[in-house]
Amino acid sequence: MFRQSIDGSYPTAHILGENIQATYGTQLSPAELKSLAARLQQRHSAELEEDHIA
């Protein structure tokens, strides 16, 4: 779902929260969303680096 949320740039924590709520019916706190967004951005960047190196 995170990759689907990327539309030219990473989604904000707010947009990510809206997508999670719409998809899963779950609402996360602003702090949880901020942390999740940061972790997902780091993970996505690492995956892109791995793909580029491979």
C-alpha cells in the first residue's frame, strides 16, 4: 500500500493515515503515523538502493 501511495513523492503522515484508514479501517495516532511514514521511506529507499546495486 505504501508504494501505491507514492505519487511523485512520499506521502505525508496525514495522507498515509487517510490511506490506512480507508483501506484497513484502522486509525493511528499522529505520532504512530509520523514514525511509520519515516520507517517506510527508509525501507523504500534501501530497496531502491538494493535494486540499483543488483
